[in-house]
Amino acid sequence: MNRNSLFASLSLSAVALVLVPATAYPQESAVGVLKRASAAMGEPKSIRYATDGTGWSFGQAWAPGKAWPKIDIQSQVRTINYTSGSMREEIAFSRGETQGGGGYPLAGQQRNDQYVSGPFAWNATPGGAVPGPRLVIDRVHQLWITPHGVLAAASRNNATVTWPAKGGKSLAAVSFRELGRFIATAYINDDFLVERVESRIPDPVLGEVAVVTTYSNYRDFGGVKFPGRIQQSQGGFPVLDVAVKEVQANAPAEIAIPDNVRTAAERVTTEKVADGVWFVAGGSHNSVAIEMKDHLVLVEAPLNDARSAPVIDEVKKLAPGKPIRFVIASHHHFDHAGGLRTAVAEGATVIADAGSKAYFERAFATHGTILPDLLTRSGKKATIRPVKGIMTLSDGAREIRIFPIVESNHASGFMMVYLPKERLLIEADAYTPIPPDAKPPATPNANNVNLVVNLEGFKLAVDKILPLHGRVVPGIDLFTTAGRTPPK
């Protein structure tokens, strides 16, 4: 539809504006464009929509710089309250490929129940609500780049408009910034439908990451127009491609914030495991601090500044006056590498697999402008020491050995840390202890078995395992869980 025919077909009651000649359309304000789009698409106070299709796990690629691993989405239902800025997502999915991370089973379906409301995010579990402050920005972003959400967000954030040509047609490009959360440009076509949203959000590993979301095959659902297909990429690779099956405008969407989510705070605990070795826990991801003669080594800086900054502060108290000289990264997955920028800002050298060195160097050179992190504010440049094969750190009294976890489907360049004198193993994701009273699974977890094979291959005797998820356990627990005969 060209602009002349568009204006001829629109009625004054439909847009509640005085129509202007087509030649004046490019000079129309962002406010005018947004009003036209809202009139064309409808203005629901809430919306519920159901999809199925394909997803990909952002930040969990098997190898650095490669595509995110695929998941099959059997069901995804989002319920959004635009008035309160709240969203619930109920999703059922399974792995679409064996390689890569994601924190979900290697086989079978997983169901997640995820929430955001204002500045709070959490997951619902059988044991109650689990706060997820690190998830707030992503979920707020997803809420406000939905077709109706992006119009509302642009309207309250002093949007501007330009008129670029994309794909051979002129679109209204409405740009705005959601302070401290994201920046976005919504492309609105001649039918006043949101066709595409290009956005950027802060990211703990990449500094900032580009997101592109496209909406197509719009249909009318009781006076509200909504797309029949949603596609999204993040960091240059696909993360979503779903077909919309059901839409309910103004659906019930009251979402209450649990009390423990409102009062949640970062918690750091330390447990002395051996002389000069501390297990640093208190959250979903752990770290380990190791004291050397004149410095400290930190194994793992996870999640983001909010987690790794208090971890670093607590670790420095364990050996006053000794700097954290090195931080060892078990692998490149974003939940485990999210605090490496924090460690670089502290002045630590990152020890990482050689295959991730170039990837991390590019990532850490990107400075955030939406929500500047500690690295951006420090102005420091990352120093990365690559690991090829086996590496030993020694001060003459203590040895720290870094081994590859070979033939793992979880990650390329996967590494574990071993203290030979203390016979301690530090590892992430290859093995997470099961509850104390639980029976080993009938079918052993392939990652657990692979870890056993590596320990046997490298002839490592392990008295205790310090997992980067879960609690400290005897080494024998791994073998029992994996269905393998413990070493004598």
C-alpha cells in the first residue's frame, strides 16, 4: 500500500488525528507516528500469547564465537501486563542438539516458569520463588520490545523518528532509550504495524549485545493485531523462531512479587577446605580462592559485577594485603564467564583456554554505554593468559594444575583445576552433586561419566570435589552418581 492510498483509506475516527498530505508524512513527529500505530494495532492493557517452534540458548555455545545451541520449544506462553510492567513466561522445551550448555537435561523435557515485574525477576520452582536479579534486564527488554510494548515504551521515553529505506521500502524508525535497560529502534511500516525492532542491551561478557526481532504475518484478534511469527537474533545468531498459536488481548495478568524476591540480596559465604583454600559460595554459582606466597588465585568469576564484585571483596579479606593476581575461567559460557570483566577491572590476569582468548579479548574491549560496568569505568585492558594442554601454577610451595576436560559435549576448551597436594578437584557443570539423600540416576549423566573418564585418564586421585554449583562432596560421590566403580 502506498502512502496516498493509505491516507485515503484511513478514517478520522480510526486515527483521531487530522490527516496530512503524503508529502508531509516524513515530517510527522514520533508522537504522531506512535498514535497512528497504536490506533492500527490496538492498545491492550495486557496480552497473553502462546507459541511453539525453535529457540537457541544465548551465551551457551559449544565453542566461542559459534552459534548458540538449539532447543525445541514445545510450548511457550507469555502473559504480559503493560500497566504494571510485569510478565510471566511458561515454557516447555528440550534439547535440539547434544553439544553446548544451558543448564537443562541432556534428555527429556524441561519446564520453566519465569517472571519479571518492575525491577524484580524470579523463577517459580516446587521449593518456592528463586530470585534472579541478573535476569531483570533481559526480561524487561523482552517485555518492552513486544509489538505493543515497544509502542508504549517509545511513547514514555521521548522517542525520535527518522525515515530510512529498508528492504526497498520506507519505514518510520522510532528510536528511544529505556534508561539503564536498553536502547531500541522500532520500524513501523505503511500499515502502521511494528515490523522490526533493533535493540541493544548490556551484557556481562560482551559489554553490550545487539538484538534484532522481526514480526510478520499479522492477524486480527478481537480488534488487536498481533504477529503470527516472531523471529529474534542476539549477538549475531538466532535465539528464537516461533509461530504464534493463540492470542488473548486484555487477559487476566495480575502478577504478585514474592516477599523473598523483594528482599533478596547477594550473599557470599566462605568455607575453609584446606590450608589456604576456601570454597566461596552463597549463591547459584561458586568460586574457589587459593592463597599463594604473595598473591591469590581465584577460580571462577561468575554471572556479573553484582556477584563477582562482592566475591572479590570477600576473597581479599581472606589474605589481607595479597592481590588477586589470576582468575581461572573454567569455560566460556556466559553464566560462568560473566564476572571476568569484574576481575579484569580488579587488575587480575584471566587464565582461559587458548581457544577462547581472541573471543574474550574482543568482548572485553567493548565498553558499555547503556549501563557501564566496572570494567568500562576502570578503563583497564584485559590480559589473558592462554592454556594449551596442561598448565601448572607454582610458587615453590603450592601447585595448581589446570587440565582440559577432553571430549566433553558441554563446551570446547572445558577446563578443571586440581590441587595435587590437597587432592582437591574444582570443576563446573561436568558434575553437580545430587541431594544428599537422593538415589543415583538409573541412566548416568553423560557429563558425569565423561568427567570420571578424564580423572582416570589423567590419573588424578580426588579426596574432595569443590563444584562450581552445589556443595563440597567427597570424590567418591562422583563415581557413585556416575554409576562407576570408585578407585581403591
